[in-house]
Amino acid sequence: MENNNIAVGLDIGTTKIVAMMGRKNDYGKMEILGIGKSKSLGVHRGVVNNITQTIQSIQQAVQDAETSSGMKISEVVVGIAGQHIRSLQHSDYITRNNSDEVIDEEDIDRLCNQVHKLVMLPGEEIIHVLPQDFKVDGQAEIKEPIGMYGGRLEANFHVVVGQVSSIRNIGRCVKSAGLELSGITLEPLASANAVLSQEEKEAGVALIDIGGGTTDLAIFKDGIIRHTAVIPFGGNVITEDIKEGCSIIEKQAELLKIKFGSAWPGENKDNEIVSIPGLRGREPKEITLKNLSKIIHARVVEIIEQVYLEIKNYGHEEQKKKLIAGIVLTGGGAQLRHLKQLVEYITGMDTRIGYPNEHLAGDSDTETTSPMYATAVGLVLNSLNAKSKAAPKIVVEDEAESSTEDEVEAPAESEIETEKNARNKGGKRFFDKWAEKFKEFLDNAE
């Protein structure tokens, strides 16, 4: 798999693990070469809590993807989510030594470097530093300062923070499954790339990715990421409620939710009943669909209200921050019947279901364009875009080599350093650098 045009995304979710292999075709669209899916064991609410089971699930998904594509997978880009993820806004500035020279990438790197020095809570680490807008000598709302003259360069940043231990556990699982980790991306950002159009990002849009264990939120306005949040509830909580409320086993509850579930109780008539076989010779259970949708409705309302609170925290009610394109729902949970109508009713915002077919080649089958594969498609897309932008990167190699000795000495701290040094770059570039060093750390941290 040495081909530079091919990338593999690994979506380690709470209910499923997906390995997806893709490449760019001649028209710039993404072709899916192979896909593998396995039941996720050992992940709870987006966080690895059983290393052995997670490794087995990853190996199973990768094996399936290799079989369907007929190619060997050696490196993957992984999505990270989970309840430990939080984000914050931060402003910072640098004073340039020579204001007679134009601002270049090094100045922006210096500014991003400075943000990485922020003091986090114990055990936390900065995952992404995303510049939003810049100020040059007090002139505000500059999107691209490179090439301008100025002495003082300021920027507002969106900083995404996660737990070091969770990031390292994912790295360990991937490496133990016999794979190389070429990068880590925040899952809501990956999903957003797969299902949102540029027009929506400009107009202002909230992406809600309803997974099994968590619901991820990413808000865009003027084409820039403005807010991210991870809510520790997802489709599994709804299944749990059905299991408790109807006194049935989890497998039956999941099937009930998928086949007959609805988020809108008014849709079901009182006399609609589904019969569920009893356990080991016991009488079958009869459940009214109205009761089923009442159970689902109660939990879905709770999830949506939490998400809507995050949207309000961002400032959606201010005229300047209004999300004109409304809400896009994606993820496996977005397939629940009448969810779109319920979200519109609660939030009063336009809503659509997001399918990851925006960037896919026309001959992709219907399964891969399902909302549940949005994150996997987004991870492959991100990786392909990063590869096409970062072809001749010789400097990165040198820096990675020079830091090898320190990393062998003290793996725990070196990883934190590695991540810090490597995520200094604005946009895609710091992902590449970070991936290089993180890979090297994992190789040496035996």
C-alpha cells in the first residue's frame, strides 16, 4: 500500500469499527476500494476501556477491508472522539522582529506554537489548534495574513483538547494490530468534511453526528470551524431505555429500534403491536409501537436539547452568528424515523440528513453512502487531501530524525512533546508533521 493516492480511515466507534480504503479518481472524487466492519468490543462512549478486545475488533475490520479490496493495509488515519474531548476559544499574539518583511508561514507557526504552551488540566493534551481569524496591527477579520506587512500578528484560535491517556491507548491498539498510525483527526471534523458543502460552511451550519456512544457537534460559520463538543449520549442509550422499559434483551431492543422505532409518538396508532419471542420457552411479549416511540422520544429529546444548548452557547441567537444553513444530522443514529421533524420542532432550525456522497464517485454503492459511514469517509478524504498537499516534505523527515533519541529515553513525556511540536502547523501541515513524529514515537516506545 505504498501508493500515495490511497488512504485508509479507521473509525473506532462505540458500536462498530470501520476500516475504509479509498483513492482519488481522475475527476477528483473519492472511490471506495474496500470496506471492513466489525462489532466494537472494548470501547465505551468513544473511549477504549479494553485494549485486547479493541485490537481484535480492529484486526477483524482491517482484514475485511483487505479482503474486499484485494490490497494490504499497512497504515491508517484514526478518528478520535469520546467524552473526554472539550474545546475552548483562545486569543494570542506575537510581535514580529522586522515589520518591513511580509508575514510568512513561519510567523503563523510561531503563533500556533505559542498556543501549545497553554497550561491544560493535568493529563490533558491539545489535539488541534485551529486558527479562525487574524488581526494585523489592529486590522481585524483577516482570513489569510500571509504576504501582508505588519508588526503585531494576532489570532483567535479554536483549541480542541483531549486526554493524553485516551490518545495513547488508541495509538497502542493500532500499533498492536500491526498497523502504522499516520494521523489522528477529531471525528466531528472528519464527518463534516464528508457531508457538508462549502456553501453550508460559509452560511453557518451545525453538524450533529449521532453515534452509538456519543453525539458529536461541529459548528461552522464563514467557512471556519467555530465550536466543537462531544455529548456522552448516543444511540446505545436509546437501546438501553427500550431494554429496561420493555423488559427485553439488548439484541431485541436494538432490532425494535431499527425496524419499528420512531422519534415521534403521534405517528403510531394505539392498536399497532409487535410481538417479541420469549426467552427459552417463555410466552412471547407484546409491545405497542406507541409505547416504543414514547420511550425513544423521551431520550431523543434529551439528546437534542443538550446539543441545542451547545448551539446556543456558541451564540446562534446573535444575528451575526446565526446558522443560516441550520442543522445537518449524520451518523448511525440519524437513520431513526421522524428524527428530522423532531429536531426541527425543538430547535426551530432547518434540518436535513447528511449523506457522505458529496465527494464520492458516482458508482459508490448505497451502503457506503449511509450516514453511519460519514466519519470513515471523512477520515479517508482528510488523509487523501493531506497527502496531495504534502508531497515533498524533506524538512519534516530531518526534524523527526533529530528527535529520535529523546523519544526512546522517555516515552511518556516524549509523546506529549512529540504531539506538541508536531501540531504547530496551521491547517493540514501540522497534521503531517505530527503524524511523522507520533509514528516514530510508537516505533520506539516498545
